Amino acid sequence: MKPVAFEYERPRTIDAALDLLGAESNSKILAGGQTLGPMLNLRLVQPGLLIDITRIPELVSVSDEGDALKIGACVTHAAIEDARVEDHSNGYLRRVASGIAYRAVRTRGTLGGSLSHADPAADWLSALLVLKAELEITGLDGSRRVVLKNFVRGAMETDLSPRELLIAVHVPRSEKTARHGYYKICRKTGEFADAIGAVSFDPGSGAFCMVAAGGSEQPVTFESPENLFSQGDPLDPDSFDMPMAMDALREAGIEADNYELQIRAVAMSRAMQDAMSP
Amino acid sequence: MTRIALTVNGTKVTREVTPRTNLADFLREELLLTGTHIGCEHGICGACTVVVDGEIARSCITYAVTCDGAEVRTIENFDEDTLMAKLRQAFSEEHALQCGYCTPGMLVAARDLIRRGEARDEESIRIGMSGNLCRCTGYMGIVSAVAKVAGAYSEKAEPNAATRTLGPAPGPDAPDGFATEKPASARPAKAVKAEAAAPVLSSQRSANVQTGEVTQEGKFTKLTQTITVNHPREDVWRYMADIEKVATCMPGVALDGPPQEGHVDGRMLVKLGPISADLAGEADVTRIENEWRGIIEGKGRDARSASLASGRVEYQLAEAEGGAATQMSVSMAYSLAGPLAQFSRGAIVRDLVSRLAGAFAQNLETRLSGRESDTAPAALDAGSLVFSVLWDHIKGFISKLLGRGSD
């Protein structure tokens, strides 16, 4: 229950962090350590070097970019929960943040850490997919931006190369008329979710996005209310059609039994209710 | 060893620590502050909850070296705290403890919950305290003790909210006592070991791979898969006879040398998130010519985690689409021993196996067509599908042990 011996570096700049990443092949980035810590203690991960990036000022800063909020990768769930990060999502990010694991985990766990880990049962992945978040990634060969949907390749697998660093998440600013909903089904509060539903739509512009995730495969995204609502009207949560949604999930390639499909559909339906609640 | 300087319970402390020393061990063994208890030691039980720069944290998964420059408060430091005094009394009156092992963590977490104004009613208290486990009380006494104190508490103070970092404490502005014996600039450039390329798997499920039911029989987990390739059975069968060639179709696999009478030694590197395992092993391949059937039995060991994997893969080729294509039915059974073997979660199997098998089918298809594939060498015959299923175990193991949401 003790980690293997590793070395520890604490770069103060992004460039210094990238140099360290390039110099040691068996290195791991440490942000809040709320997933990596247990893995280290269990010796599932045995790095030669841990690179602590929590003291790089850019990574714990938040800036307003007009149509989006740029949130540094090391911003904690608790900072969002406590509204120390400006709310530009009609309260949605705060609601999601406050439901992640437990307070003692949220105070250290980070947005960027969660996304880079890409556990399909984790909250931010599904929650930010419906908001069309973009990730800012930098490496020794330069910087790039990638939309979250293209970032995730599968369960715990991302587009991030071992020599790259996720530095910020760009979350588009929500229109005042936009509604977002989120719901997860867990057997115990704070555990990894068995199913997640997330939805975002704007009655003004007609924009719609819904995500369903289970505990194992990457989340499924629906860009249109078609095939999910019996009346085709996403404004009416009662018209969300569970059997239709289960068919749509099956068609999207989810190979799961009826129970697993159903809890995903229930999570979607409750996310819809969450979005409609005042 | 790394030198760190931090404040613990109001006293400045400077010590040399190894980076792997967690904060709980540091407090207990270096500073003899044994009020902080270690329960699960991987961030589940909450017994080790302490306060770091005003926020509660789990000291078993927070390393002491990361608290360099921080202010840490443990249960020993709340004698003068009026809210904690009320909680202590309420815990006693309401029978909120029996053996007392979880109590330091319970008290620290309860004080934080009340202070943040989140202990509004029974439901919010139960949710707010759900990160702290108690084996004795059944929680009734704990919930009523917290409710009792919260009901009489009206202040809601966040004195340092504006100055706190948005990241994990202590953040970029903390004073730095940190120094290593070797400065970072003097770090010797390590010889980079030739790395086997980890499999890069497409997010797209291959349409020609189907995964069936996953079942458990004794210590063996069994599953079946059907792979369709667009080549006649004769060609596929001939190709499958060449173990070395087949090995190159499977991401992450490298053989140590040519097979000797159906016996082959090799290794497979698999990565999942931050975990990587290098399984060294051997396999025996048997082919039953007149039945279009092959059997591979293999076992492998990851030296670092000392985990063992063993498995059996059986494949059968059948003609499909009037002879133009071949349907390969694969059935697998595997078992694990060692640290990675304790848990299993069936659901993730489909995703991982589908992707690995998809990559295999695609590579096989490419090779059969006489084109070269640019993917890294790898192997079905070395039992790699079996190894890929290992990740089900690892993932299930992690989620059960972490038992909670995202980081």
C-alpha cells in the first residue's frame, strides 16, 4: 500500500514541465492526485518521476475570452462549486462540480486531471461534451486545440500524447435562454456512475445536444432531438421517449443489455427534467 | 530525499522526506501526530481527513512533498475551536462513535460541512458525510450529532476565500521550502529505454467485430467474439499458421524469437490511462487442420506488479458470404492471480476487447491484402486478446477501490 519510490519535480512554468516530460520517459503528470494517488498507492502506476504542475500560475487561472471562459487545467472542482470561478453556464458547472465524489476529493481534484484521465464514468467528460468544450494542449512541438468529442478515444484513452500537457479548457459562454441538465445514477453517493445523462438546449436558437454515458464505453452524443422525443419537441420533457432513446443508444453502437440501456435512458430523462427545473 | 518546510498545527516544520511519503504517514511517523488515522490508504474511507490551507483533504493520497509551504491542521489542533468543541460533545451525547477509528476524520469533515453551511437537513448531512465510512454506528448517531450542532450554528465564514488558489493547495503563491539534493538542472539525462509502442486504438468500433456474453466459470472469465474478414477461409487459415505474422497484427505484442514447434515466448505492453503493464509470457499453439480450429494457451507475468495472467483462446474459421469472407469465432477464458486479480467489472470488457479485436481484424485484413500496415507489431497467438481483457480487471479493481467519482 505504499507507492514505489519515485522522483518529484515541481516546475514553475509550462516550458519547464514540458522539458521534464521530454527528459524522462517514465514520468507522470500530477495535478490533484485524487485518481493518480490511489493508483500509486496500489502500485498500479509505477512512475520514475512525478511532475507536479499545480504551482504553474497559468494552470490555476481563469480568464474571460468573451464567448468562452478559459479555465486552467488545475482548477479544482471545489473552486467551481464555491463559485470562485465565474459562472457563465446558468449555474450548470456549479451543479455538476458539487456532485463529484466528496468534498475532500473536490478540494484537490482538478478539471484537467479528470478530463485527461477520461474515465467514462467521470462527471466532467459528459457534462462538458454537451457544452462543446475545447481543450488547449501544448507540447514541445507546439500548441493545439481540440474539441472534447475528438479528444476522447475510448475508456481512459485520449488524444493526448505522453509528451503533451493539457493546459486549459475553453467552455463556451451559455446564452441566457440556454438550459442545461445533468443526472448520474450511482449506487452510493460519490461513487463512479453507472449511467450519466447530460443535455443542453436553447429554445432561442434551437441548438440541442444530449450525451449518455455508462461506466465502460466512451459517451454517446446526440446532436438532434430526433429519435429521442416522441413529439420531437425537446422543450417538453414529458415527450422524452425512453424506448426510443434505448433504440437510439443501440443504434449508436452501445452493446449493452436491457438494464444497462435503461439506466442510461433514465439518466437522460432525468437530465432533461433537471434542465427544465427552474 | 527532498527538503520541505510547512506549518503543522501552527508550528513551522522542516524535514527531509521521500517523495512517496504520504501526508498521513508524515504526520504520524515524523511528527508523531497519531490522531490522524489511516484506514484504507487509497482515498475511500475518509479516516485520514485533515485540513490543508483551510480545505479538507485526504492525507493518504496527498503526498507530503506537495504540501511544501502549506498550512496543515490535524485533529490535535482543534482544542480551542468552539465549533469542534460542540461537535465533540454532540458526538458523545448522540453515540456517534464506538471504536473511534473513523472519528478524527468524521469530526474534521463534519466541521467543514457545517462551516460551509451545507448541513441543512438530514439528506444534505448524509450526502455531505458520505465520504467518511464508519463500521460501528450505522451512521444514525453521527447524522444526529451533526444535525444537532448545525441547527445551532448560524455563522458562515469564508475568511480567506478571495486569496485561496483556484487549484489544489497550496498553489503557486506558497512559500517554497522545496529543495532536492540534485537540482533539477543537474538531472542526468536518462537513457531512454526503447519503448514498445503502446497500442493506439481507434475510437470507432469496427463493424466486423461482435462481442458476445461475458460469463464467469470458477476462476475463469469467458467471452466470445466473432470477427469477419473479407478473405477466403483457405487464405486466412494459411496466414494464421504463421505465428510471427499473426503476432504483428496485434497491437503491443513482440515475440522473443521464432516459434519452436508451436511454442513461443514473447511480451505484450498494454497501456490504460496512467497504468502500463509489461507482460512477459509464453504460449503454445495447436492447430487442428481438418476442423479449421486453433487453440492457443498462454500465460504471462507483469514483473512490476507481480500479477499473473493465464488464458486459453480457441478460434474456429467458417466460410461466410459464399466463401468470399471468413468468419472467425473466438472464445476466450482467462484468469488472473496477484494484486490485479481481486476484482472484476464485466461492462468494460466489450469496449476494450472490441477495440483491440477491431485493430486486430483491420491489421489482419490489411496483411491478407498484401499491404503493409503502419501499426506497431503485436499478437492474437500470444494470447493478447486475453491480456486485453486483463484491463477489465484493472479497471474494475480501480473503480471498486476508489469507489467514487472523477478526480
